[in-house]
Amino acid sequence: MLILSRRRGESLIIGDHIEVSVVEIKGDQVKLGIKAPLNVAVFRNEVFQAMQEENRAAAAAPADIPALDLPVT
């Protein structure tokens, strides 16, 4: 893990197209601004972990769902 010190208004660049800026610091809370291309997904870690768990649960769901008997048109 890379650990950097930044002050309010300073930023860092990840790769060629992602910029993370320190917007505000209040007590033990830091607000970050993230500029990234639209094709780059940006999630808070707890949201990402919840999505991964939901995906694992969906993949483990029983596969014995009966087929629908739909008329052929």
C-alpha cells in the first residue's frame, strides 16, 4: 500500500486519467473529489464489498427453477 500525505486542495494522479483531490478536512473526516473517465467505476469500499457479496449469493442460488411454458409465436 502506498501512503501519501496531501493537504486540502492538493491531489494525486492514478494512471493517466484519474485524479483524486482533497476537497475538505474536518476533524477525522476527509472529503475527496475524484475525476475519472465515465468508463471507470468508482465505489466506496463498503458498497463494493456488499455488491460482491450479493453477486456471490446470486451465483450460489439454486438452479432448479422450472422453465416457463410460453407459447411459440
